[in-house]
Amino acid sequence: MLKVAFFLIGVLLSWAEPSSVSLTRVQCEKNSKFFRTMNVTSVNSTIFADIELVQALKAGFRGHVDVQLRLSNAKKFQSLVQTDTDYCELLSTLKDSLFRRWIKSVTKNSNFMENCPVPEGHYYLKGWHVDMGLVPSYLLSGDYRLRALVYYGKYRTKKQLFLVQCMVEATVHIK
């Protein structure tokens, strides 16, 4: 489940061939009806997660991602791109794309599911960091924020059922 958020972190960081990327903040909120535990931390730009899913996630859950940039002399973040997608559909249609390579990178250090449905159980991510070999070369230096919302239903309607939301901030320096 949280693989969605880490996949999206990968998207955030996949827009550059940086001299350095440092994760400055990782914060997640959970729906307690689905998650007993959702502990996500970043230490030295390495991410660890401990998750207890108490209710299976059936096909149809969606991810809404907003990638934002704050340039070095700006005060506010500005949205670069927003996307909304059915996560299970995304997984089933990926071949050898950049997104699939990011997912593979995350799953090497975790027991996250690569298919749907996602059964209840204990999930972990141990010591995942950005593989710079997966990072393309068209990003500016600056501060980035990624907001990832995972939900059932239709985005921003009464039918939206919140599952988890994560925010990741990173600083990218290009030489």
C-alpha cells in the first residue's frame, strides 16, 4: 500500500540527475479502519516503514499525486504536475517503464505487494534510498514536495474514502 507513496517519491526524484538529493521530511497519516500502524521515517535520506494493514485493499483504490517545486529564492511551493490514477490498473499495465523500475527499486527492500488485492498483514520497507541510476536529467535545483493521497471513490467528493496520505519533501542540488 505504502508502495504507492514510495513509487511517487520516485517520480518526484526521477526528474533530475542530481549532484545530491536529500530527503528533508516524510510524514504520513492513515485511516485507522484500514491501518493499525503506519510508521514512516527518513534517516540520512533513507526511508524505513513499518505498516500493519488490518483490512485488505481491494482493486479500485486510487492515488492522487501533486508534485510541487520551490525555487531557491521563493517562499511558496508551486504545483508542477498533478495526477490521479487507479493504482491496481497502473501496476497491471506497466511493462519496462520508469515507474516500473521505481516500483522494483522499492520492492527490493520491502515486502510490498506488486499486485492487487493487497491482503491484510504486516508490511515493511527497510533502508530504501533513491537509486540515482533511475534518475533522469531534467530537473532544476530546488526544494520539492510530493503529496500523495490514496483513497477509494472519486477525488474531492463525498464518495472519497481516505486511506492514507503522505508528504515527502526533498532538496535537489544540481552542479
